[in-house]
Amino acid sequence: MLDAHAHFEFYKKDAPRMIEECKKELTAVVDSITEYRKAHVWKSWEVLKPHFGFIFPTLGYHPNEARRGNWEKVKKVEEFILAHRDDIVAIGEIGLDYHYAENERQRKNQREIFKHFLELALEIKLPVVIHAREAEGEAFELVQRVGVEAYFHSFSGSVELAKEIAKNGHPIGINTGIVFIPEVRAAAEAVEVENMMVETDAPYMSPVKGQRNTPCNVRVAIEEVAKLKGLDFEEVGSITERNAVRFFNLKS
């Protein structure tokens, strides 16, 4: 099993223990190391670096940070990405989140910074990990316009858009919220397994109320997709893992 999107750094002091536990069950975890408030990418990088090889890192700039329009910070993160371009498997998560953007100015900041990082990805020939909330269609349009390969993580947009994204060769992320978020379940029903990856977004999106999510719970997403598709657990796990290995160009 492979978790295509998680955040071990948010376990803080508990991160090493959680990583060791997950190594017993998973082949790999793609960790989206993302600039957000006080979660600085350079600090998270140092926490996770000893575990690279099991953890495959991405580097990004969260849209909820982007709404502040701090271009000095954007440049600092961009420099960090360029310095580690050979060690990351994608740029992300980046994107648009209109749920928390309070006004048009904040949305404009998000759009401009999102486009900046999309163009950076194109320049250094890396795929991107997309966070899109209440702005999935606009995020997709920008991805298509810039011409990058994108993973729409934790997708909860419309079924029609999920199909369009998949048709254009971008994988859809089905997370552990499939057990309680109707939109995630609907996307999983609509998209072929060959066009999806499974993820936890741990420590968020726990399938068990009141408990912190862990990457090992990616099993839940695989189980639910298998039920929906009438496939074996092993088959869904194998296909989605292969999809992630191909998309992120993971090297063992």
C-alpha cells in the first residue's frame, strides 16, 4: 500500500514513531511538505529528511497561506524548492481555497501565487499536487492553461469535473474521507481506478471520528474503492500504487 498524500511533519515530536509504525504496513508515503502559517518548509524538511526513501517529499505553498499575498515568503519558498529540485517528486500542495478566502483580494493573491508555482513546475519539469476547495474548476483551468501534469488531491468537486480532469490525464485523489464525505464517494464511483490515487491527508480526514488519522489508514480508502468497483482489495491497492509510482516517478 502507498499513501499518495500525508503530512508526517504535523505529528511534530511524534513523527519518528508514526513513520516507523507506517513502515511496517506501507511501501511508501508521499509527504506534501507545504508552507503554511508557522509550518515552514525548511523546518519540516529537516524533520523528515532522515526518512527519505520511505518518504518521498514534495514542496509547496498552501493557498490558505497564499491568500496573505506575502511575496517575500513566496520567493523564499521558491528558492528552497530550486535548491532541492532533485530531491522532490512534485511541487505542492498549491492551489485555490475559496472556502477560507474572505474577499476578492485574498482570492486574487491565491490565483497569482498559484500561477507562479505552476509556472515554476513547468520550468523545472515537475508535476504538481493541487489543493482545490470551492474552486476546483478554476484550478483545473489554470492547470490546463499552463500545461502541467497535476494530481488533484483530496478531490471533492463535482462528478462531471472529476471525469473531465481524468479524461485530460490528471489523477484524482480519493482520501479516507470517502467514508463520510458524499462528494469523495461520488468521485470514486465516477472515476476509473486507473485514474485515481488513494491517500489519507493524515493527520486530517480521519475515518474514525475523534481519532487522529494516520497514513496506515489508506487501507480504508482502498477498501471502500474496492467495494464500489467490485474489485479485490489487492487489485485496487496494486493499481493505485502503480499510478502513484508512475505519476511521481518514484525510485525505490
